[in-house]
Amino acid sequence: MIESHKINNSIVWWEKKRLWFNVAVGLTGVISILFIWPYLFYDRFIAIILYGIIANIFYSLGMLIELLDSYYHKGKCKFHNYRKLFFLIGTLAYCFVTFYLVRLLYMLQIMDF
């Protein structure tokens, strides 16, 4: 049985950071979109909303990995020690992908794909 304070600690830690993740990825997206605004069509807004939802699903994997370690391995992998590293790498990676995905969409739009 997993100790409930470990579960609560993990969930609370990741949920407190979710806002910062969303702000970082959102601002990256907004700044990127401002560069291509004249070429952005309204049908892309649905894709932007879906992208945000998918980003949060991937964000939740950090918490899930920690909970699975607690349940199946009794915390032997000690993923909780790497929370900050996972958060930082994941957030930076998603910001990088966001910025370059918008640039790719812009290039495809210019080439009439």
C-alpha cells in the first residue's frame, strides 16, 4: 500500500508547478504566434487549444511516473528526488517544441501546403 502522504506530496508538488508550466508554454506560443499573425488562419485556433490540452496530458506524466514508482517499486527509484530536473527539462523542451512548431506551421503556410 502506498503511503497517502507520499501521494499527496507528489500531487500537490506537481499541481503547484502546473501554472508555471502553462504560463511558460503559453507565453512561448503567444510570442511565436505574434511573429506569424498575418498568416494565421482561424481554423488553427482549434489546433492551438488541442495542443494546450495535450501539453497538460504530457505534463501529468511526471506525477504519474512518481506515483507508479511509489506503487510498484515502493519508491526505490526515488523519482521524487528528480522532480525539479524533470519539471525544468520538460518545460524547456515543450517551450522549444512550441516555438519551432509555430515556425514550421508558418513555413508550411507560406509554401501553400
